[in-house]
Amino acid sequence: MIEQVLVEYELDDTGITMETRFGRDLELESIDLVTLAGLLQDRYGRSVNFAEFVASMELEEIIELSVGRLVEHICMCLKAEGRG
């Protein structure tokens, strides 16, 4: 899903790891995070609420948000729903 968002920037060859940060490393803007939120909702439904997850963070946490932290959040949400 992240790669789908990156295609617009022609960064689809960028190596993405659990440590990759959305803001600092991938330079995603807020609209890109909205796009990612939509993709997550399409895939997981209401189980994973990205907007709620981000709303609970301070600005610096959002800037430093890593792929790994998002993956942990998704796993936690799916496990809570009995899907993980």
C-alpha cells in the first residue's frame, strides 16, 4: 500500500523497512497519509482506523512515524478483533 502511494512520486524503487519513516525518509505529505488511510480502510475495513491512530499523536510523533509502528498498530487492531 505504501508503494501505491509512492508511485505518484516515482519513488517506487525506494527500499522500505520497518525503520523507514513516512515524513523524514519518504517525505510523504498529509494528503499522502490520507491516501494511505483510505487504502488501509479498503483492506481492513473499520478494524484499522488510521485517522484515530494519528490523532492520538503529537506533531513530532507523526513526523517520526515509522512503517514498523504502523505495522504494530495494524497487528494490534486485527488481534483485538480476533483476526490476527
